Amino acid sequence: MMKDNVENKVGVDAMNTKFSAKDVQVYYGDNHAIKDVNVEILDKTVTAFIGPSGCGKSTFLRSLNRMNDTIPICRVEGDILLDGEDINAPQVDPVQLRAKVGMVFQKPNPFPKSIYDNIAYGPRIHGLARNKAELDEIVEKSLRRGAIWDEVKDRLDAPGTGLSGGQQQRLCIARAVATEPEVLLMDEPCSALDPIATAQVEELIDELKQNYSVIIVTHSMQQAARVSQKTAFFHLGNLVEYDDTTTIFTNPRDPRTESYITGRIG
Amino acid sequence: MSPLILLIVVLVLAIAGYVLGRSRAVSSVEDVRTLHSLPNFYGMNVAMLAFVPAVLLLAVWVIVQPMVVSGQVRSDIPETMYENRGALSLIMSDVQRVADGIDTAIERGVIAAGDAATLDASGVRATLGGVGVALGSEVSPEVLSAALDYRSATATGDWIRTVVVLVVAIAGFLYAYTGTSGTLRARNRVEGGVLILLVTAALIAILTTVGIIFSLLFNTIEFFRLYPATEFFFGTTWAPSFGGGSQLGILPLLWGTLYISIIALAVAVPIGLFAAIYLSEYAGPKLRSFAKPLLEVLAGIPTIVYGLFALLTVGPLLVDVFGNGGLLGVGWMQGGTAVMTAGLVMGIMLIPFVSSLSDDIINAVPQAMRDGSYGLGATQSETIKQVVMPAALPGIVGAILLAASRAIGETMIVVLGAGAAARLSLNPFEAMTTVTAKIVSQLTGDADFSSPEALVAFSLGMTLFVVTLCLNVLALYIVRKYREQYE
Amino acid sequence: MTDATNTGSIYEIDARTKKRNAKEARFKLYGLIAIGMGLLFLIALVSTIIVRGVPAFQQAKLTLEVALPAETLDPNGARNPDDLRKVSTFGYSPLVDQALADALAANDIDNPFEDVADLRPILSSSVAAQVRDRVLANPDLIGGTSEFQLLASSRVDGYFKGRVTRDSVARDNNIDAAHFDVVDAMAEAGIISTGFNWDFITGADASESRPEQAGIGVSMVGSLFMMFVVLALSLPIGVAASIYLEEFATQNRFTDIIEVNISNLAAVPSIVFGILGLAVFIQFMHLPQSAPLVGGLVLTLMTLPTIIISTRASLKAVPPSIREAALGIGASKMQTVFHHVLPLAMPGILTGTIIGLAQALGETAPLLLIGMVGFIASNYPDGVAAGFLDPNSAMPAQIYEWAKRADPAYYERAWGGIIVLLIFLMTMNILAVILRRRFERRW
């Protein structure tokens, strides 16, 4: 089992580590979904999780901001450190954690509210703005970062559900950005989008890495190659290989990684 | 022939048709397999055509004939004998009893069948009394002659009925039987017949609605002929008196209904809604599987039980607290029956109604919506209040409207728990009454159905029907729209 | 845009989060309170029913040796039934009074009353009729002494159950504390005792002044006949209508109207169905008032929408693949439905029907309007036709009738009646649950 998990080749000192996972196990009831995962995720970098369906990449992603807490039968073991602090420590409030580790989901899920209220929701619950003017400012800044400001600035009162799929997803990204997180988790953010919308979102991800550590789960190897600097390959709950994206795609060390990227498994 | 015997004759004809039709089809070909349909279908085809049209005709005839006959006989009664339609209907029921009595007398052999026509009005009461038919007063010659007319018309009608029904049955039989051959598409015919039966069953729902509307409408129109509609809708006094000079204003009743419903909803909506939220968002499977069915037991308890609970338990309890010399010493409450009593108990009854409807609706809100909120660092209650509830709001409004319509139409709790006095008051500890309670009290007395005091119940029923219908249509529309949103 | 939430350590819970968590806990508490209140109401309701209803199943009775002298009961001595019938209950009352006085004397119980008739309040006013009926049935008893189990009056019965106390009868004209002294002594001597009250379950209603004699049996039969009508009509009609709507109807305006109609009918107040029954069945068709047949018809119309809705759900649950399989081997649409779909949907249909019947069984309001209340159901119907057509009451209507009579002894009967009614409803619902568990199929 240990052999499956490679040593992290990238030095911790070279760049700032954001997340560090040690021997992480995740169980769904009796099902052992994640086995002995060890990984160091860097700040201001896009990290891609790839692997066949059901390999556990989304499950692992969801344990990084304790979204798995909302599933009663799910159990996480091992240490996950954010800036050296254990996120599963008893004194940690998941609510506070999730404000630091934002998340964007597979299907765009705008709230049934106006575009403005969708963005303002996070800042409001976390008390980030002292008055209306500050809130307006946050909303505008977030929408600009979400690369959707120009499209919606004239109709901020329109319902968020009325936007197109690509716009909805960028709205959701802007919504996540509005709470000023340090890490952004993205669970297949483009799987429900058409190619044009996908291109827009990918462009956005590239910009986001200036400020955030971005972790993206994707089914598409091309997408991983396009947007990420680091790639982790998951297979049957194991982290098979983790390295620079270029290395993974040009010179994988593990035969399973090679089979996957050449299309023989998956 | 009496309808029952006629029915049996037609049934026998149908069974014979089944046997004959089947054998004719089988013998018409050399190999049974070459028949278009299975042999049974040929038999069923003949039986169906012999039976169904004849029996339908019989059923219609049995209902319509008495109406036609009494319409005819009614013209025999001179107009001098009655003042209004109510009196006429009393005379007509006398006529019917005399006619029935003469039938009984002939049956028992007290009068010879031929002698009936020569009966003398003065002796009829005694004669009929002898066979156990008691009449309220002496029979007038007009009534007797009308009764005799009634008998002869009925006898003629019965005779024609027998002939016509038998002719129809035999005609159906012959048509189907002579048409039976190996190539007849018997199965299609039988299935067509069954389909008509199915459609008829579905139409009963429409007929029920039509029946409700007509029975309310005709009597309401009759009522407004006797009592001005404006006084009914805008009158602020409800004081029926069967001696005449009633004041029948609906406003106090509407106010009582509304007040009780508001209290009921004020109890049921917060409790039901919070229970639904807790059960669907927080509760573990254990609590859920235990609390949910228990709460739903409240919905399965008949309303008479709640009525008794209001009258005998909650009412006295409230008097102990709010009454004269009660715990609070406020003396607001005079008796156990009050708006508060009925409202509280009705609220308890509506809790499971609100909670299970809201539960369904909250569960229909997609999980992705909740995940989106949790992902932003919202707590569970923030998610519920700011994301789930706004998303579920239309559905919940629909559920509350349905509960309101339930509250407005509820009868037993208010009949037993709210009191009988119609008044316009703001004190919830006073007895008031509702539309439904007054429908019951106006129609359960011995009142004559043609008086405005009884007819007003139909106008009340009409009002109730229209109000609840509007609420239901609106609620169903909202709930439907809501469901479509997430499908 | 510097903010404490996002820059500090996640180990330290900031003040705002603490406040938010407190709110969360409060919100959760509201939910728990709501559920608690719902359950509390249920417990209050059920315990009230049990505490106040169970006494109805107990009844105080006296065991007395009543002398039946031939000279007063049959002066001619011919035991001719017509002669015997001439002696009314007034002829029997003194005999019972005497029997009671004798019993007191035999057990050395102090009798404070001079006139034996003053003991009468201890006994139900029905006892003379009870003795007379037995004598008329067995004329041989005349001339001897026989043992009778006689009903105690409702006050004495209530005294045993704690409903009536010496204080509460201070202003009662019917009975006074001296009677209770006698009753206490009699209870000690074993002349009077309480036992299970079968008569309440099997008996008929009684007049206003004799609550101790009232039973729910006859109205139970009335309810039974009504349920026959409801079952016989609503099941076939409901199933036929559902089959049409679910399997044959094309989506058009006409079908739409029927569907909207059915869902609205399901929410029409039950009292409106009562008005319909009164206007159509009684005023227009001249069917007899108070008859279980009419009650059954009204309840059928009321239950039909419920049954149609649940039947359609059961039909919908049968997967299309079954229909396609049957149609694929050349069965007609009608054969597919009747041979395959309907049998598979049957458990669901029956469950829905039982639940609909349970609803109909507990319904009261429409029965008030067609005259099933106010009628004293004193005899069992003789025969099946009479069961459908003769005036009768129904269980909920009987309970309502008792609740209206101002005597607390009748309130006790009403609660007892509710226990009987709820036992029926519970049995039906449990049956429905078992049916569902046993035959439910997940596709």
C-alpha cells in the first residue's frame, strides 16, 4: 500500500506549502474511499486532481474544507494541515475553515436570489462589510475577478438562476471569491459547460492563481494540462503519482499513470 | 314488473347471450384458432349489448319517472289549496303517502284492487290507519284524487318501462347475436365497451362537482328570492328565528371563521414548519423514523375526537387559567367554548398537515443549493434561513394555503368547541361561531326546507365552497409550479 | 479588505463565529421545541382519551334475588303471554325495590329510608324493564325467586369510578350522600360490584336519562353497513377511473379538467359533501333519511378522490418495461392493463383503499346533515336490507350525540366510544402498513 504513494519530490522549502495531508483515510460507512493519501499543496499554484470516475479525487477535495461533515456516514482519519494547523482539530469550527477554503461545485448552483445577493451572501454572513458602500465594492470586485462584471453590471437585481450555464458558473466562482478565501477548491467546474464557457472559466482560473491556491478536480486531462502547474493522479482511492504537470504528462513514473493518460484505463 | 325482477330478467338474458354467442362463434368456423378473437369475447360481446343499454335505461327511468309523474299530478292540486311552494311540497308528500298507503292496503287485501278508484275521501285515513299507514290529517278529496292519479300514472309508467327495457335488451341481444361470425372483431368491441365504462367512472368525479354546484346553486337562488342578497353578504347580525323576521347576515360568521383559522394557523404554522425543518435538516435517521410517524398520527385522528378534546379538556383548562377566579385572575373567559379553544385544538390538528407538506417541499430543494452555501462557510441555520427557505417559499405558501382551507372548512371542532353565538368581537376568549357550525345548526333542526332559515345554509355552503375552492386552486397552482421548478 | 475571519489561526474561534454558532444552537433548539410540542400534544390527547374513556368499559352492577309473585305478575295464572304483557314496568318496579330492601336486611345493612321506593336512585331506571323482559321470555320464572344482575344508576356507577363524590351530589336532586352510605355497605357485602362492561360494546343507545345503559354496538353496525357501501362503490369506481386516467387518457383539455377536478374535490370540506347528500339523495331522490345507504353514498363521493389519487400513484409505480413487454408479445392495451399492470399495482391500491376507508369511518360532519345524529339507535337492524335502509347511527355520530347530552356520565361514554373508534382505525392502519411492507416492490 505504501508503495503506491510516492514521495513528494517538490521541496517544501522551494515554495510555500498551503495544505499538507498525512496518511489521510476517508470512509463512507464500510467503504474505504481514500487510502493513505500524503500530499503537499502549494500556495499560489493551480493543482489538478485527475483520475478515473470513482477514484476518490472529489472525496479528497471535499475533505479539505470539511464538506464531508455534511454527509453523516462519512469519516475522515489522518492529518490535514492548513498552514500547519490541523483542520480536523476539535477546536476548529468548520464554518470558519470554509471561509478560508472556498469551494466551487460541479453543477453551477446559484441561489434563487438576485445576482447581487448571490455575491453578497458570503460577505454578509462573515461580516466582511461595515456598510452598504463597502458591500457594493466587494460585489463589484468579486464580479470583476469572476470575469463576469461586464455581462451583469446592468442587471444586478436579476435572479442569478436566469443566467446561462457558463455565466452561472462564473457567478459561483465570483461568489466563492467574495469571502476572500486563501484556497479555492473546484470540483469539476467545467463539466456542465460548453467549450466556450469552459475556455472562459479556464482563463479565469489562470488569473486566480495570482492570489489563491487553486485545487481543481477534472475529468479532462487536456484541461489539467492547460491550467495546472501540479497534477495528482488518483486511482482506486490511492494517490498514485504527484508531480509537476509537465512531468506527469510527458514522463510519468508509474505505469498506471501512463495507462491513464494514454487512454488505456479510465 | 318491479325494477329488481326486471333486472334479473335482463341478467338472465345476458347470461344466455354469453353462452349462445360463444357457441355460435365457435361453430361458425372449423378451427377455433381461425376466429378473430378468443371465443369468450364473442360471448361477452352479446352479453354486454343485451345487458348494459337496457340496465342504463332502467336506472335512468327509475330516477326520472317519479319526477315526471309528480310534475303531472301537481297540476291536479288547485292553486287555492296552497300559498307557496313550500306548502305545495307538503301536500305532494301527503299525496305520495296516500298513494303508497293504498298500495299497502291492496297488498294486504283490505281494499280490492278494483275498488281503489271508488274510495271515499272521508274514510281513507281510517282505512289506511288500519294497515299501519298513519296520516297526519284527514284526506281532502283533491289529495285523494291526486293520489289516485299518481297511482294510475305510476302504474302506466311501470308498464311502459317493462316493455321498453325488455325491447332494448332483446334488440341488443339480437343485434349482437346475428352479427356474431368468425370474422367479427369481438375483442375490439368488448374492449371499446370496457373503455366506455372506465370513462364513465372517471366522469363521476365531474358529476360530483356538478352535483355540488347545482345543489348549492339552486337552493342559494331560492334563498335569495326570499331574502335579499345584499343583507346576507353585508348584514352584521345573525339572528335566525323560525317564526319569521330573521336577520341572516354572514359577516359575524365569516369573522368567527377567520378568527379561529388565524389562531389555528398561528399554532400550526410555526410548530409544523420548525418541526419539518428539524426533521429534514437536523434529525438523525433514528429521531426521524420515530418522530415523523408519531406526528402524523395527529393527522389520522378523526375530527370528532378533537372536537371532544376541545369541549371537555381544553375549554375547561383555559377557563381555569383565563376565566373568573382563574390562575391569572383576569376573568376574560366566561365559558369553555371560545374562539381560543377551537383555534388551539384546530392548530394541533393542522400541525402534521403543515409539517409533512413542508417536509416534502424542503426535501425537494436540491442538495447543490445547500452545498453552495456550506462551501461559503455558512452555518446550517444560515443556510436554512437564507437559502433553503427562500427556495422553498412558494411551496410552503401553498402548503399554508391548503392548511388554511382545511381550517376554514373544518366542522366538528368548531361545532363542539367554538360556541353557538354569532358575534363580531375581538376577544378571543369569547364564544363565536363559524360558517360550518351554522350550516350544521340550520340544517339539523326540524325546519322546513323551504324556509329562508334552512335555505340560508346552502348560501353559507356556497360561500364556503367558493372560498375553499379559490384557496385550493391557488395553492395547487403554486405547489405545481414549485415542483416543476426543480424537476 | 482586511478581516479577522480569514487571516487569523483557525484554532481561534473569533467573536463573530461564536455569535453565529450561538444562533445556530438557538435555531436548532426551536426545532426541537416544535417537535417536542407536537409530541406533547399527542401524548396529552392520547392520555386524555385513555384516562377518561377507560372507565366506560367498567360498570357497577347489583346482584339481587328478585321475588316474582304470581299474584301481581299473572293474576289469571294462565301464563298467557298477552296477559303477562299487560303488566307494565310499573308493576315490576316495586318488586325490584323490595328485593333491594330485602338484600339490605339480609346483610344487616342499615337502611336509612322508610319507604323502600326511596332506594330507587341506586338502581338504573332501566332495571324494571330488564326484569320484565326476562320474565316475558321465561314465564316459568313467575312464582319463584331468581337472581338478577341489575345495572346500578349512573350516579352510583360514577361514585365507584370517582367521577361522582359525596360533595358533588350535595346539590343533586336525584341522589344524596345517604344513598352512598348504603352503597358502601353493599359493596362490602358483595351485593354491588364493578365488572367489564360488555354491554357498552354490544349495546344500543339509551335515552338521555339512562347513560348507564347506553352502548355503541348498534351504531357500530351502522358504521359497518356504511363501510360496505363505501368499499363496494369506491374501490371499483376509483380503480376504473384511475386506469382510464393513467393508462388510456390522452393529454388533452378534457383529461386536464378531470384531473384538476379530482385534486380539488380531495380538498373540498367534508361538510359540503353532506350538503350534496342532503340535496341530491334525500331531497331530490327521496332516499330515506338516516340510512346507512345514504351515509355510505356520501362517504363514497368523499373518499373517491383520495382513492383515485393513491391508485394512480400505484399504477404509475409499475415500470413501463412491464407494459412494453406485454404489448410486445401482442397483448392488447386492455389485456396489458388487466393482466399485468393492475395485479402488480394491487397491493398499493388496497393500501390506499384501506386508508381511505379509515378516513371515511372517522368522518362525522356530512353524517350530521343526512340525519344520522339525534336518532336514538335503540335496536339492531333486523336483516341485511334493513341494515342498509333503516335509520341508524354511526360510531362518530353516536359519539357526537353523547357529547351533546349534558350529563358527565355521557361524556365518559363518548370518550369510551372514541377508544372503540380508534381501535378500529388503528387496526385498519396497521393492516395497511403490513400490506405495504409485505407486498411492496421496489423496481
